[in-house]
Amino acid sequence: MIFDEAVRALDARMPTRMVPDLDRMRALSDLLAHPERTYPSIHITGTNGKTTTAVVATELLRALGLSVGTHTSPHLHSVRERIAFDGEPISAAEFAETYEYLAPYLEHVDAMGERVTYFETLTMLAEVWFAEKAVDLAVVVVGMGGEWDATNLVDGRVAVITEIALDHPELGATPVEVAREKTGIVKEGAVCLTGERSPDVLAVIEERCGAAGATLRRAGDDFALEARRLAMGGQQLDLRIRTRRYDEILVPVFGERMATDALLGLAAVSAFTGDREMDEDVLRAGMANVRSPGRVEVLRRRPLLIVDGAHNPDAARALRAAVEESFTWNTLVLVLGMLGDKDVAGVVKTLAPMADTVIATRPPSPRAASAEQLAKEVAVFDPDVQTVATVEGAVGRAMELAGESDSIVVAGSFYTVAAARAVVLGLS
């Protein structure tokens, strides 16, 4: 089997409906002798900030000399991005080889009832590959939710809950309802870390930790972002983990949200290593390697072009705050493309007022909102609104409009970001 064949077989497993259970994953795990139990994991959930937290944790663990498997989602350009060993994506050959190994097990479980889904298959592929690589540990990000997520069989000795907001309606209509699902990743005796500040949501997290006999550590109390300052290419952070301070740590990310993600990544590594103090030179080296594509990512400077996958109001607020505090411009062009099942009005309400011109477009997804639908939402806020059918065309139009001292922000969906990155970076 070659890589393209494996991808086609995987794509054929896209579910037409979501069934909240772990039966298929348990059956696969039994057949494969539980690969996810051969290594411990740092398990990460939350609404936003999961991938950046995972990247920070991975780079710090690597700086400590540990071998790390990392499983994140979504991907931007290749499904291989989701599964990495020591920061390098699984090769096309290894992906195909592992999928081919899994195929008969998948078919066996398919025959028992509901077919194994796309994400379940990817999760098991990652677990099998990590076991084969004999990783010291894995850093695993949920696909969606927690309790019934396909990743929730891992040995999550450290659970991270970034922050809870509304995104996927099927997880709940309020942050408290969403939290009840996401706290399902907290295992017996684990250490649970959270950046959440809402008293109502914290009460849900505390309840789950109490029931599981888990130790809860909260941002602001047990670990903290004491200060942050703009720096060339990112921020300098003053961080505290329990009683240990680390000052003026350069991290190449922008905005308070991503600074908090960096803090959570460090706190997770500290918890995993039994609160061993990290050498400051190791910390600096690890943080310097952090890259989180599609998250307040600068692709070019003149004009400034930033891409971000902000697709819910909470993420949009974090993006706007990061852009406004970190960069300057004469005029700003916003390229916006969203999925129709997201809170389009909520995102537009936050992002449109900062723009002089908005170019509404349609990301390459069957779930996409039309450019015309977005333009109607944007028109309420009275910037100059244009519609361009494709993201590629919208980015081209933005480049025509923007002078060297202007800014372009591309946002609304990771589909939009992926298409924009492909154009700007010349990716196939």
C-alpha cells in the first residue's frame, strides 16, 4: 500500500453521523494488545489553545532528552501533520505501512456493527506507531470533547483543560455543559491542570477531580503568567511554576492566549516530571523551538500577513487582542472564510470592526458558509465589504489592496488558513 491509497481508505471512513461511545476503540485496542498502554500520556482538551499547548509541551520534553509522540488535530496540508515523533511528522511510507497493518483489524471491528471512523482510525494509527517507536511518552490532543473522544483510552497521567467556550453545539449549549464532557479525560489519580477562570466551569472541573481522586492545579494559583512583554518575533514571559520563577523567557508566539498556552505546556511538563525544576537553559531552548502554524502566524512582513484559524467568538477575541497589541499598520484588510455551522455572527462581530476592508470568501469545504452570507453579516458593521469566490482569489485581492505599511489578516477556519498558506508559501 502507498500513502495515497492509505489516505483514500482513511477518507472513506468519514462518518455520516456521530455516535458517542468508545466501543469501536475498545474493540480495536483489545485486538491490538492495547498499544496506548505501553507509554504514559499528557492528555489535552479545551475549546481553544490545545495544539499550541501540545507543541510547547513537546518541545520542552524533547529539550529534556525524552522521546515524544505527538497527536494533534486538525491538519493544514497533510494528514501526516497530526502524528509526529520528536517533532517530525510520520513519513508517507510509515503512514501507509501502519495503515496497511491496521486494515484487517479495522475490517474485523467494522463487521461487528458501526464502521470505525476517520478519527478513530487515525487515533489507533498514532497509538500503534508510537508503541512501535517506543516513545517515552505521548502528548495527545482530543479530537472533540473528552469523555467519548477516541483518544480517551490513553494512560493520561497528566490532564490539561485549556479553557472552555462554546464551539461544537453537540457538546453542550453552555460552557458548564461543555465542561462536563471535556472533564471526562481526567483519570484516576491524575494531575489535572487548567487555565479556566470561570467559577461555574471550575466547579465542574473540581467535581470531576474529586470523583477521580485527581490533583487539580489552577492557573493563577499553582502556576502563573506573572508578566509578559512584546519582543522581536514574539513575547518575553515571566512564568511561575509552584514556587519556581522563570523570567524573561522568549517564546515566538503572540497574544495573551498563546502566552497562557505556553504556561500550560510548561506546567504539564513539570507535573509529568514530578515537579522537577527545569534548568533555565533547557527551558529557553525548548521554548525557542515552538512553532504553531495557523495560530497568529506571520507569513510575510511587507505587507504584514497573518493567518489564524479563529472559528469561534472566543478565538476571535484572542486573535483580535493579539493583533492589536503586537502589530501596527495603516489600514487592515480582513480575509474571512467560515464554516456555516459555526457562530458566524459572533466571529464577525469581533473581527469586522478592526478592519478597513473585509473580503468575504468561501473556504474549500462542503460545510462552508457562502461568501455572500458572510458579506451580509459583515455589512452590519459598515467596513468596505467585497466578495471573492475562493480563498486563493481573496488573498490575491488583499495583496492588491494592501500597501507595504498595511496588514492582512486571514481567519475564520483552518480550511481558510490552509488555502491561504498554500498560496503565500507556494505549497502544492
